[in-house]
Amino acid sequence: MTVTSGEDRSEVREEETPAHAALELRGVVKTYRGEPAVAGIDLSVPVGTFYGLVGPNGAGKTTTLSMISGLLRPDRGDIRVFDVDAIARPRDAKTAMGVLPDRMRTFDRLTGRQLLHYVGSLRGLSGPVVRERADELAQAFGLIPAMGRAVSDYSTGMTKKLLLACAMIHAPRLLVLDEPFESVDPVSSQTLLDVLRTYVDGGGTVILSGHSMSLIESICSRISVLVTGQVLAEGTVNEVRGEMTLEQRFVDLSGSVEGGGLEWLHTSSG
């Protein structure tokens, strides 16, 4: 398992990581008002893997994924997508990616079909190809009955499925997903999982963030634990959790907060 920063960490990663990686981060830094949100992290995501990025709120997960997807520019460091310099050649890197940001706002007055057509056209697909892929994606995600309705009328789970379909319509090689299962019901979650597993089985690569340790444990082949903008552990799920459950290991690395005070809540209302 890869542990806290230092020369040993990079040596272990170089031994474990395949020569061809879908995504590489080296020394990536991002600060806000002088405070580091991401403090020099290294990541290597092998091709054809489910890679999980976990950590407490404010750990730097969304900032990291936003820099990978090109929504934010790092202050320092290197990001490579299939060996393309994502900072120097952002357009080439973005061509290989499909992105689902957290709390993404979209054109919700369009129908589902219109939104897929719009996104596919932006990606340079021809009309016939967009229509064919939109129909196939709608079928896979169980959205056929809703394709003629405005996206504003969709439930949270339906919206997530549609936005993931938008992220996949140009057949990307890498999916960057920020909290894809947040506020999604179990049925919709299972549909999302089925599609993503098919995608990875076909050679695609997924990096995603999440808070459900049981879900991360069940789908991811490798994970990184981020705390205060630093990678505290990285490796396979078994390597990271050791003799603990993944949730116990997560709490151990993140640090528990001891409750105290609030004595006024314990007083009798009578």
C-alpha cells in the first residue's frame, strides 16, 4: 500500500503502476486565499480500472477532479491524460474525457433528447450518430419514457442518469465523476452501476469520488484517501483497509472528532 508522502511513496507506486496509465497527477497544488485545498498530490490511475477518491468533506476531492477535468487550473504540478499534457493541451485531453461534476447545472428547459443532441453536437458528432447513441443511452439508463419531457421535471436520479449519458455520448476513454451516486435512489444507483461496469469491462476507465464506503469497496479496484488536500493512503481496497473495514480505515485516517459540550441539550424540557 502507498502511504504518506515521501520518497518511499513514489517508489512503491512506480513498482505497482502499469506502464500505461489513463491518468497521472504529479505534485499537483491548488490554493485558495493562501490556503492549500490540494497540497502536492500524486495519483496514477491504470487503464481499465474503477478508481475511487474518498475523503471527508473539504478534503480536496472536488478540487482535484475539477483540475483533472479542466474546470480548474492547478497552481503547480503536472496532469497527464493518456500521456497528453492536460495543462498545455487541454483540448486534446478533454476530448478523451467525459465529465460529471458535482451539482452540475444544465439547460433544464430542454427535453432529455434535446440535451443529448446538444451535447453530442458540441462533441462533433453527426446528427445520425447522435440520434443513434442517444436512443441507446436512453435505453441503457431506462430513460426512454422521459426523453420528451423537460429536464426540469426530472427527479434527481433521472437527472444524474441523463447527465452521465451526456458525459458518455462521445465514447470517452476516461470518465471523471464527482459524487455520481449522491442523492440517488437504490434503483437508479444500480442502473448507473450496471452501465459503468459495462463501460469498464469494455476497456474504459472511471475515477469517481464518493462517501459511501460500502459502495466504493464493492466497485473500485484501487482507491486514494485524501485528507486536507494530501493523499494519506493509496492502493487496492485490500491494501488500504488492511485488517479493518474500509469505513474503519477511513475514519482512522481522517481522524475522529470527539463530541463535547452541548450540555444544554441534555437538560429536561420539563
